[in-house]
Amino acid sequence: MPSDYLPILIMLIVIVGFAAAGLIVSGLVGPRKPTPAKLAPYESGMSPIGSARQRFSIRYYLVAVLFILFDIEIIFFYPWAVLFRDLGWFGLIEMGVFTLTLLVGFVYIWKKGGFEWD
């Protein structure tokens, strides 16, 4: 029933309204005194050297994304290990298929040179 979703809609409207009100009020009331020191970029206590728009190799981002991908896939092993005895053979076969798929992707990326830094 659509009426069951009315509390969720009301909560969503309140949340969006609260966020918008906070942004608007802080923009209107907040102090605005820009100085050269405030406008200077600051990173970990070190003075900036060079341009802030320095280019990074695409390999950097590729390795980062692959790390996150495989790291999140490995997280799926924990709930399986907790319920290993309850899942029985079905759970073992499903995890075998998952591990095989993960391994095929890993080998594919390895052969394509996705882990090379040069």
C-alpha cells in the first residue's frame, strides 16, 4: 500500500529540509573575511610545492580500484565461514564458484598487466 510509505516520505522531506536549512543559514550568518592566509592551500602542515592540478598516472587509480574490488570480495568469506556448518554442501559449492570467479578475474587482470607500476 502507498500509505505504508508515508512515514518514510515525511522523514525524507524533514531530512532534506533540515540539510537545506543548515546550508542556507550557515551561508547567510557565517563570517566572510577572506585573507591570503585563509585562501592558501594547506596540506598536512607542509607548504604547497607546484600546481594543485598535478597529473597522476592512470595506473595509480587502476591499482586502487582493483584493491578495493578484491578487498570487498574477500569480505564475503567471513559470513560464509561463520555459517559454514549450517550451509552444508550447497554453501561449499556456492563459495567454490565464487572463489573460482574471483580467481579468474585476478588471473585475467594479472595477465593484462594490471598490477604493473611502470
